[in-house]
Amino acid sequence: MIRAEEIYRQFDDFTISLSLAVADGELLTLLGASGSGKTTTLRILAGFEQPDRGAITVDGLDVTHVAAQHRRMGYVFQDYTLFPHLNVAENVAYGLRVQRVPAPERRRRVHELLELVGLAGFADRAVQTLSGGEQQRVALARALAVEPRALLLDEPFSAVDTERREELRRYLVRVQRGLGIPTVFVTHSRSEALALSDRIIVLRDGRIEDQGSPERLYEHPHTEYCARFLGHANILTREQLAAVPGKAFSEDTEEAPDARETVSAEAGADLQAGATAFMIRPEYLTTAGADAGLPATVSYVAYSGAHRDYEFETPIGTLYLRSAERHELGARTTLRFPRHKLVPLPPKQ
Amino acid sequence: MRVSKVGVFTAVAAFMLVTASALFAGGVGETEFVDPEERRLEETEELIVYSYGSLPGSLRDSIVEYFDREYGVDVELERIGETGAVYTQLYLERNEPVADAVIGLDQSYLPRLREDRLLEPYEPSSLELVRPELLVDDEFLVVPFDYGYITVNYDGHALEDAPGSWDDLLDPRFRDSFIMLHPGTSSPGRNFLLATIAEFGEDGYLDFWREFRDNVLTVSGSWSEGYGLYTEGEAPMVVSYETSPAYHREFENTDRYNALVFDGAAYLQVEVAGIVRGARNRRNAERLVEYIVSQEFQEQIPLSQIMYPIHPGVTLPDAFQAGPDIDRSVTLDPDRVEENFETWLEQWEDVMR
Amino acid sequence: MGRRDALRSGAPYLIAAVFVLLTVPPVLTVLGAGALERGASAWLEEARRVLAQTGTWRSLRFSVIQAVVSAALSIAIALPGAYFLSHIRFAGRRLVQSVSLLPFVLPSLIVILAIISFYGRSGVLNQLLGTRFAFVYSAGGIILAHILFNISIALRMISAAWMQVDQRLREVSLSLGEGNLRRVLRLHLPLLLPAILNAATVIFLYCFVSFGVVLVFGGVRFATLEVRIYQAMFMNLNLSAAGALALLQLAVCGVAVFAAHRLAARRLAVATRGRRFVMRSGREISWITTVICYGYWVALGVFLFTPLASIALRAFYRNGRWSTAAFRSLIAGSIGDRDIHQIIRADFFELVTTSLAIAGLCAAVTTAAGFIAARAVRGRKVPWLDTLTMAPLAISGVTFSLGLRLLWFGIIPGPVLIIVAQGVMAFPLVFRILRTAMEGVPLRYTETAKSLGAGTLFRVRTLEIPVLWRSILNAYAFGFALSLADFTAVLTIGRGAIVTFPIAMYRLIGFQSFDVALALGVWYIIVVAAAFVAIDLTSHAREKEGL
């Protein structure tokens, strides 16, 4: 269990101010744009940077003033950072050498770990001969060798090519779940965050914009920034909504989302009342026949294999739609909005 | 930029230490003149002697051996660069002298030695001189131990037609043919400059040099360097001692190198030794003075120093007989030299540019 | 802020403080010794007098001009070489880089002898041409010697900077149809200007305080400030005048160093965040370029090495005959009747052990200090510290050594002072090498190791040294060679009692042992140079040696 309380760090151009906690076995993702402070936060957890104020505890132990080399937190860099002068086995064994683990034991552990990451038999290879994905797995094995209390990963897959990424994600999840250690993962890729995480924290300018499960953040973001960050979003002001003809709205027949994730009924009502805008995801808009909804003309199509992404020009502005249906550029149709999918957003801070 | 506390601390500490050491450095040059004679320490069985760098090892050995044999005394002979450097060393140590005696200054240093009070007088019990003018100091602050003449030396293989007079030196056929030694750093160089002043007078010597300048290939800082260039063939003429060719005759069996004496006159250089003021081992220093004017020591002078001994009882080797005759020793009054040398040197430097 | 962070951000100040402590007091001592001795007013009067002399300003002007010309010519000659080194992977590239260092690490005395042997009035060149040109005994000789010394610096610094130019710029230029020459002139040179000026400043400083060369070739006619300081100090015993001149010299150097600092701070506008510079292999270039390239290196090699070779020639070919007499004398230890040991005033064994011991220790201390310092400021941009550590280049060797002696003699043994003096003078280069080399172990590696639990010593042992050992060795070799070649500090502090190779050679140049001096020089060149070049070659494993 990692806890970071009231962490405050001031830089020349921005400030970090947040608190977070990661439970054992949980994979928390810090998601944000570049410069949002996610890497810095990770580095503060690792001990590479010091906060001006605040406390960091691991399993109850205060490690705020403990040097990085004594924190036992595994760290994986974006570009793997394998020691170039050591081969695969030696890299993985590095931390064990620090702990003065005797050679036979070291060999055994290395073998075990390489198997765990699917690189059995690579022990004697020079690191320069490995592909990006392979190197990253070695980096992971190396970090795990010392049985760290936590695992910190800084955009570990962005330097790996796309085909490999999927595979690596699976490895990571499997390994991490198996070991049951808290893991903090930094990325700017929303698809990655959505796919991997147990929980996501969206950072903006050093502060927590929002946090929650991937589904909650995607379906019911609490801020417009969050909404936009996690995917294409149609943001409609009250005025724009008011301009949508009533027939464009459909009632829900689906079950309410997970109770855990929604705000309480009163808070929800408050939100409704105070919201200045509403968000709806492109995949929930539907097309309908003439006069059945808001008139719209296709202004842009992007084919994406399983679906198409559309932009429609409407009386209230440009709207996004995602659907498997085919529409031609310039085609005219109408759009319908499921009311229950409209997410109220508070006024911008 | 954030100013770290550690940074400020070290900056302040550094500043303080720098200031402190600068003040400490002040202790290096005391303005008070502490009389070394007052703090004379107990004598030991040692003798520390300063000399210029080119003092031959054989002379050094004979001194060491003599003292060891006769008195059981350890001699430490330090050779310090050129003559100027020796003087500087004595000067820097004048308040707390390290050396007991010095060998190798020349007579032109006398006025300065007197003014700076670097030496103590001592008259050797028996001093026989082959020429009376060698007694450069009747107060015996310094005692002569060898002498020579500063002349132009030339390479007979490179010059068929050597100059026969001072005027002849100016001839354009000798363009870039002469290696001069810097009068500021080199004793022979200094004396050669003085020779031109003696010859042409204070008003005329600069004209000589103005005309002579084109014939000067380069001005070397030390005699060793200049003479080295000369023997390597860079130029056929050099300022050196009238006795230098004797070395080549004796040790290399060649008549190739010769000295030029114009009008039978040449500038006299007398090398001297003396006892350092406030010397710790005064008695041993006195013994040294006695020794170097003795015939035993003087016998070695010709073939080691390649200079003339002061002792009349020494027979000169054949190689020394073959040089030109010198009827007249030329010198300038040391006090006059002392007073004017810096000006003369500056003027000379200006002309030589 | 945590304690560790404070220490880390304070590191540059700490280093600067130590550095200043080592270098400033000796210089201050010399500057002020005259004042402390005769009083401040006498000092001022003396200073005024010497500053009023036309001779002073003439020598200042000459110092500046010869340094500027030397620097300009060195760079002009080195530019094509730097281009080839950074752009084309031609055969013998590494060899060329290592070998061009030779004149820099040799004692200046040997280079001087080499120049005399080849370009002197009775030198090889004149003999071949049947003439008796004496141009070396003038500014020409001085500048020639300076170019020989410094060309390798220009080569290294400029080629290293050139390699930083973003490859993509070249590709854009190609796609716009620009030819090679035009691109070099219109695109690269402006980008390189800061680096070129930086190299020029370093060379300027070296030449400005140059001593031995000016003394031999300049005579009286061409004296630099350094020579005048030496004269004032040791000939006129005028400490005040010497101090005033030294102050003047420092002021000029200060301006130059400041200018260099501003230039260095304006780093290459284009960083290497783009694609790494790709060098074309020998096969990819046109035959014209190949010819020009190899032709250039041959010409440069001839220029650099004919003087050195003539030393060997003169040592073996005496008086019209081939003879190994000089070498035999050297080995036998006697020249005719005279014992070589007497001439150099040290026996051979003592000479070798003293020289190697001082050089070995000095290099070790300097390399260690440089390593610690480079490590402490790793990854940080501290241009002011880089500039500060360059300062010793601007301090006159004579002044500094004398100051050390005046301050500490008697308290600290001579050899230690010599090591300090040589160490300080070698530090700029050693530190630079190690600082650049540290980029081979970026902070990320250290952090990874830390996350695995490795403490500082463990990291140094298992991470930094294994990766950097070549560069460390290279830095050590530099420190060793520079220390071994030093003449000024040994002479000023040791007062002739301590004999190292350059001093032995200098003493041999005197009376009739010139050829033996040459023989010793040849021996020195072969042994030391071979070792140095070999070490330097092996350290070129990575292209980061940007000096």
C-alpha cells in the first residue's frame, strides 16, 4: 500500500499538489498531457525528486526522507535503460548483486524471472541485440528481481511498436496481479490507461482533475477536461441542448450504471441543476430517419475498421458520432440522443 | 534559480578562506628588515652552497669530496638556473637565509650585493692572483675564483671571412648570422652589451646596435640555448667566452670554433664567491672560500669551467694557449653599471625591436 | 527541500569554492607580494611606471595579435579536417584524431627543437631548398609552433560540435537541392559559430600565456606579456612590476574568458533531439571528396610530423654522416669524457622515477578530482562552472607556480606543490573530458540502479567505471602527458633540484650535447607518444570525446 499525502512541489512554471493512495495488487494509472506532472509525481514516489511538503508512506513506513536506493520501489523507464555493458542475465541480477545474493541463488532467480516475462533462454544475450519489446521485458524482470514493495512504470510501452504493446500489456497485468504489489503506471495514452488500469488519476497542471475507475471516468467524467481527455466527446451547453428538438431525445431502457460509481441522487440532482454543459459520447448518438431528430449532414468520415467516426454539421454545431453504419459524405440524416447518456458537467473552474 | 543553503554556505566560507589566505600571504613579504645576524643558529656539520646551473659536476664533486675528507662535513650544493636566478633566490631568502655560501655571481653584482646586504665579508688567509684587476672587491665581500673574457665566437667552417673589427661586424654579409644573448637573463649577454657600451660609449652604442640589428638572428635567453643553436649551425656567430673554443680543441679535437678579439681588448668577467649574511655554518663557509682560491681547486678550473683560474700557479693546458692574445681587459665601473643598467637595457630593447 | 537535494544543488558551488581556493591565493600572492614588501604606494608607483612604458603595451599588443593569428590559423586549417572527421567514416579516422594530439602533449621544448630542426636556418627544409631562411626567429616561428600545438584542439572541439548538428537539417537541405559546399558554408558554419568561437578562445588563451616558444623564437623583438613578467620577476627582481603586468594579463584573459562564457552559453541552437548524426561511410562518397579528404590528412600529417621527424634525422645524421653516436652516448650515460648524469644533474634512474612518479600521481589526483566534479554536476547545465574551470588556461604558468612557492614552500614539500600546480593547469582538459564522458551514463541509469538498491560506491564500481573506463583512462593519459611535459612548474617550484624529462632535455641542449638532447627527444617521442596514442585510440569506443 502506497500513500502519498499532501504532496506539494513547486517548480518554476507549475506546482504539484495532490494526494493519492495505491492498494496492494492495484494498478493505478497517472494519466495526463505532457507537462501535467505525472512523471514528476512518479519520480517523487520513487525518491528521485523530493517534495517540498508532504509525506509518502509504504506499508505504513514513512519513506519521505528515505533515499531512493533504500525505498525498494521498482522503476521502469520509458527507454528501458538497460545497462549496456551487462548482458540480459547480469542486468536482471543487478539488484540481487546489491543484496549480495550468492551466485547460485542469483542464477535461479534470474531464470525464474526470465520465464515469468517470457524470455527464457535469453540469459546470455547482449542487450543491444534485443528488440524494444524484449528489452522492456528485461527491464521489468530486473525491477521485479528485488521483490520491490511497489512497481513504478514511466510510459514503459511508448517506445515499443504497436503490435508488441498489446502483448506487453498482458504480461504486465499478469505479472502484477500475480505478485499483488501496488503498481503506478504513467502514460499519456488514454487507450492504454483505459485498458490496463484498475483506477485512473487524471492530472492537470500538477493537480488531480479527477480519479476513478476507467469506466466511471469514461462514462461519467466529472469535468469537461476529463471528458475530452478520455475520448471524443460532444459537449453541449444548456442553450445548445435547448435548441435540440424534443423528439431527438430517447428515453432509457438500459439499467443504471454501477451504483458505486455514480454520485448520490441528491448530488446528482445538484449537478444537474448546476451543470453548465452536458457531455455525450459519440457512440451513443444514433441516426434516424428524416424528421426523427436533430437534422445533421455528414461533414467528415473516418473509416476505422470495426466502426466509422463521423462528424456531423447540425444547427447547434459540429457533433461526433461513432457507428458501424455507412453514411456518405454530405448525406443528410437526423441524430437522436439517449437522455440517460447525457452527463452533466460542472462549470469550468 | 534557487539558491541552496549549502551553496551560500560554501560561497561564504570560500570567500573567508580566500581573504584569510591572502592576508596570510602577506606574511611572505615582511616589510621589516630582520637582521639575520641576530638570529644566527648553531653551526652544524653541513654546508649549503648555491651556484648557477652550469657549474660542472666535477667541481661539485671535488668540493664535496674535499669537505668530506678534510672536515667530515656534508656539502649540499644547489644549482639554480642562471646567475640572475641565483641572485633572486638569495634575495628572497635574505631574512632567513638557507644557504651558507654562494659561488658563481659575477663582479657586476657587487653594488647590488652591497645595497641588499646579502653577503658577509671574509678575507681568505692566502690569496694569490695572476692579475691584479681580479681583486674586484678589496673589502672581500666577494672573492674571485675564475675569470674569462666575453667575445664573439665564430664557426670557422661556416665563416671563411670572419669579421676583424667592431665595424666589420656590421657588414651586410653577416646578415642573420649572430646569436645574441639576452642581457637581462644571461651574464655573458649582459657583459657583451656592456662591452659595446665600453667601446662606443653611452651615446654611441645604440647606433651600433641599430645597425647591427639586422645581423642578429635571434636573442636567446640563456647561454646554453644560444650556444646550442650555434653549434647546431643555426648561425655562425655567438656571444660566448673567449675560452669556449678551448673546449672543442681539448675534447673534440677540432679547431673549428674560434674567438674574436678586436684590438686586443675584451670585456672581463670575473666570477666570484661569497659568504651569505647570517649564514648558519659560517666556519664551513669560510673553509669553502679558502678552498676555492687554493691551488688544488684552481687546478681544475680550466678543463671543467672552461675559464681562466685566478691562481698564478696553475699551468694552462695547450688548448688554452691557442686563443688570441688579450692585452687589455675592458670593464665598466660597477657602480655606474648598477645605476644605469636598467635604462641601458630598456633602450637596447627598444632599439632591438 | 530535502537534505540530499540541497547537497546536489550545492555541488557546483562546492567545486567552485575548492577550485577558487586552490587557484586564487597563489596568484594574489604574486600580485601583491611587491606591495606587501615595499608598501602599497611603492607598488602603485611601480605599477604606474611599468604600465606607462611603451614596451608594456607593445608586448600586450603583440601577445594579443600573435594569439589571435595563431587561433585563427589553427581553426582555418582545422576546419576541413573537422568536417571530414564528423561527416565521413574514412579509414584511419581514429588514428588521425589520436595522432594529431601529439604536439599538444609533448613538452614544448621538443616541439621547439623540432621546428628548429626542420625550419631553422640550417634545418632540413633550408638544406633541401638550398636557402638560409630565418623566418622562425620571428613571429612566424611563434605562430608556427602555436599552430602545431593547438590544431588538435581545434579538430576535436569543432568536429564534436559538428556532430551535434541535427541530421534532419542536412536532409532538408538536400531535398531543396542544395549542394554540399554551399550547405557547409551557408548552413553549418553559422550553426557552428559558437563552437568555433569557443575553440578559438581556448586556443587564444593558450597562445596568449605561451612562454617557452616566445622566449626561444621571439628573442627580444617579439616579447609577450608572459615573457615580460618573467623578466620583471627573475631579472629585475621587480616584484611590483611583475605583479602589475600579471594583473594586466589577467584582465585581458578575463575578458577573453568572459567572452567565451557568453558564447558557450549560447549553445548550438539545434539540439540532438533529432536523429543522431549519421556519418557516411567511405564507400558512399564521391571520389573527388575521397581524394580531397585523404589529401588533406596527408598534408596535415606532413605538416605536423616533418618537424618531429627531423629531430630524429638530426640525431642520427651528424656532420654529414649517419651515426648513432648520440644514442650510444645516451645509453652509455656519457658524452666523451663527460658524464651525462653530471650534465642533467640527476642519474638516469632518478630522472625516470621522478618524472613518472610526479606525472603518475598528478594524473591520478587530477583525474579523481575531475571525476568527482564531473559526477557531481552531471546532467546539469552549469555554464559558469565550465567557464570557471577553464580559468587555469588563462593563468600564467610562471605566475601560478611562483605564487604557490611563495605561499607554501617549506610548509608543503616541493613535489606536492608541483603536483598541485600541474594538476590545476591540466584540470580544465581533464574535467572537460570527463564531463562529456559522463553523458554516457545519463541520470536515468543512476536512478535505475538506485531503484534497485545500489548505493553510491556500488554504482561507481559496477556502473560508472565499467561504462566509462575508457574515458577515465583517456583523461588520465592526458593528465599524465601534460604533467610529464611540464617545464615551468617543475623549474619554478623545484628550483632546479627536481629533474624531470623536459628539464633534463633543456640542460642537454647546452654545451655540446645538443645531439644527445635530440636523441633523448626522439626516445621520448617514441615511448610516450606511442603509449599515449594507444590509450587514446582505445578510448574512442564512443564518439563522445568532445574534449
